[in-house]
Amino acid sequence: MSERIIEIQSLTKKFGHFEAIKNVSFHVNQGDVYGFLGPNGAGKSTTIRCMLSLIKPDSGTIKIFGKSIFTDRNEILSRTGSIIEKPDFYKYLSAYKNLEIFSRLSRVSVGKKEIYKMLDFVGLGGREQDKFSSFSHGMKQRLGIAQTLLHNPDLIVLDEPTTGLDPQGIIDIRNLILRLKNEQHKTVILSSHNLAEIEIICNRMVIINKGVSVVEGDVKALMNNEDLVVRLEVSDKDKSKALIMSQYPNIHITDINETSIELPMEKSKISELNKDLVHAGIGIFSIEAKRKLEDYFIKMVNA
Amino acid sequence: MIFIKSIYNEVIKIALKPRSYLGIAAITVLVGVILFALKSDGMSVISFVTSSFEQTLSFEGNVLNGNLVAFIILQMLIVQIPLLIALVTGDLVSGEAAMGTIRMLLTQPISRTSLLLSKFIAGGIYTLIVIIWLGFMSVIMGKMLFGTGDLMVLNSDGLVILQEADVNWRYLGGFLVAFLALFTVSSLSICLSCFTDNSIGPIVTTMSIILLFTIIGTLDVHVFDSVRPFLLTTHMASWRSFFEDPLPIQDIKNSILILFIHNVLLISISIYVFNKKDITA
């Protein structure tokens, strides 16, 4: 069994009467790229801020590298690199100067050469002396990544790192995370409201909604391609429902509108269902299959 | 070691922030204007003061000398300096929150207390530089332009004439007490800065508090008698005590003690608030 890098137990935080997170629990193993998924305002950032001691939780425990963030904060943070929401640097300072300032506070000796090398690594070579205020959003994000990696941390926490990036920027960040996992065996926590992004990059994930951890586990298992929700748009809804119920008695059918219904179904049975409906003389206008978790997540986001 | 590096960081940040030079520039311009005015028509200002004594005293030698010019400058500017200090120090914590850099700083392996103390020390260094610059511009430039001589000071008790050889150490003492008073202004603005994420609020609030305390201090109303001795503004003028003869040592010690207590209280409150603060910005 892999070593547990992070263990969060029953984390709760209230802002006034608003309960931002309620009894959130999860764990992250060494080498995981762990997805932190949820719609905006779900409590992802609050949980991450608690983990990094930016916010003090009302109750619960946070153990990172086997130590409590409340008692061994500095030691934990010396082994952690993070970007929270967006990387904000000193606008009036250059990229180099900004990194130099933050590197002084890390417990690792970082020289001029390393800073230049890191800026080059994130694609900011040649822009070292340019002021942060002159950077585009993508460049700011890259500088944030450089700051995160500069002291060679064991744990990397990236809160919405691809927000506002262009498609190439998103791909670059994804590739960078995968390189960190595969080549340097880093543990990465990636917060996102984009399910596809989590599916591509992460091996484990937790879904948080309204401050509660809803689902946690292996991404492949949770994103099972066989377990689908099928939406049918048909000419005769009642006749279709009767036919489906006769063949699949325990199935739960949901009415969507006058012509559409939705039902859970295994991938292999969809073509058979299509054939049966056609044989029964029912016109099919459309069949749309979504994975269960995807469907659930979309409903959650829309709500 | 990280604490020392953090102090260095804070000093660098102040040094590279354009706003920090406003204070230095303002002092240069203001002192320059006063020096120019006194050089052009300084004797008329002096005769305005000496005229009431001319029946009993005769004034000889270089009355309008560098020592007097420096004293006039300090008296005129000491009211404006707190604003110049607060303009930089009031932004040290809340400015980081407004910019978002506070998140980055507080996820580094340095305790919040150390980080905050390094800001207080950096604020103190900035205050010291401003005071040294004010000293250079008033005392050194004053002496260079007007020469030197005995210092004639008009107090509430009357006219005090201090020998030329007896003046320099008084300036040094006066500047040290002025530094302590201005460091208290810096501590007040940093303390207010811990309560908000707005970078202008603490600057305006610091100046409002100084204005309010000044009004309370100057209003001759008995209801404020018990409060007045403890006000920061009462002791901001303590530098003037160094130009009294005999030196009111007890008053000076009292001012230093009260300013010191102010600093301890303000720094303690700041540490408590900053450590309790949730970083949601």
C-alpha cells in the first residue's frame, strides 16, 4: 500500500452562519495526482486553504507527511508548493525578482542559476527581467508554476491552474503535471471544476458539492464507461416506457419533457434497446448516452 | 535565518515600490522650498520673533543660522511626516492582501508572527531613513546654506538661547525621540493594516486618528485632561524638549516610556489579529 501523504478527517469550516465545508474527509497517497472536483463555490478552495493553513478550520484534523498542519506548519510547507486560485505576484517587480523574493523564504538554497533555469523550464526564458504587470494571464500562471516548483517540493497543490488559459496553455499545464508525476514522482493535488480535465490527468479524485465530499475513489472506477445514463427522444413516450419496463422491470425511468425520457443502462444494451423500439414502431429522434458520474456532475453544476 | 531573509525581503519590497520615494521626494521639495524662502527673506521672519524682545535684549551675530533654520523646518514638517510614513507602512499588510500576494507569502515556511515582525522592522527601517533624510536636509543643508551659530528657540516659557557647541547632541536626541514617535505611527498603521484587505483604509484611518488625537490634545477642555498625557500625538512633539534649558529629563523619559508601551501594545494586537486571520482574499 502506498504511503499516505495527506489525511483529512471531518474537516468543517463556517464563515458566520454559512457552512463552507462539512465533515470533509479524504486521503491522498504518495505519487497520486489527486483530483479535487466540484462546481464553483463547492468548498474546494476552502478545503485547500485549510490544508495550507491559510484558513483555520472549526474542527477536524489535517495530516500532511504524517504531521499535523496545526503543530508542524513550517516543516510541512517547506515540502509543499502551491498556487491558490491565481498566482499573484508583486506587479512592480520583475519575474526574476519575484521568484527571488519567494525563494528566500523557502528552506532550500536557491541561486540565480536555478531561478533562470526554472523560468526557462516554464517557458519564460528571455522574459526574466520583465515586470509581472506586463505578463499575460498564461505567463502569470507559468510564473506561478515556477514559484511552486522552485524549491523542489514533494507535494504540489494546484488550485484551478488552467483557469483562463488558452487551449495550448491548458495542454502545457496538463503535460507539465503528468511529467511531474511520471518523471519526478511528485504528489499533486489538482483542483478543478472541469471533469474532463480531472479524468485526463488524475488517478484518484474526490467530488465536493455544497461543502460535502460526495464521491471519492479511483478515477477509472468512478468514470466507468459501461455505466451510462441514456436519454431518448421518441415519437411515443408512454409506449416506449411500457416497452422498456416490460423488458427491464427494475429500471428507473425519468421523464424529461413531452418527448424525452432518461434511464440508466449498460453500454452493451443500448443497441438492443434501439432495435426493440424501432420494431415496436416507435420513432427515435435522438439517443444520447452520458456516463453516470458525468451526468451527476453536470446536474450538480447546473443546480 | 529565514526571519533575517524575510526582513531583507520586506526592505527590498519597500525599496522597489515607487510609492516609497514619495516621502523622500516630498521632504526634499518641502525643505527646499522652506530653505529658499528663508534664504530670500528669512530676516523678516526672525525680526517678527525678536521684535518683542528688542527693548530688553540686543541680538548680535548670525541669528538666522543653520541651527535655527533646522529647528524651524522640523517644527513645520513634523506634522506632515506621519502621513508620509503611513503612506508606505499602512500598505505593508493590507497591500499584500489587496494584491493577493498574502496567499503566496503565507504558504511559505515562515510563521505568521515572524513575517509580521519582519514587516514592523522594515517599516522601522523606512522610518529611520525618512528621519535621517529629514535630518540631512534640515540640519546639514541648513548649516551649509546659513552657516552655524547659537540657537535661539522661542518656547512657551520664553526665549531660550543655546550655545552653538550645545546644539548638535540635542538634535541627535530630538531625532531619536522623533524616530520613536514616528515608529509608533508606523506601528499604528501596520496594526490597522492587519484588520483589512483594503490598502488605502489603514493610511486614511491612521491620519484620521492622528488628527483626532491632535484636536483632543490642543482643545483646552477638562474632560480630556486624563487622556491627554497618554495620547501618541502628545509625545510626537517631545523632540522639542531637547531644546529646553534645563533639559526636562523626566518628561523625556516619560514620553519614551509611553511611546514604547504604545509600540508593544500595537505590535501585540497586530500579532494576535494576524495569526487569527483567515486568508480568504
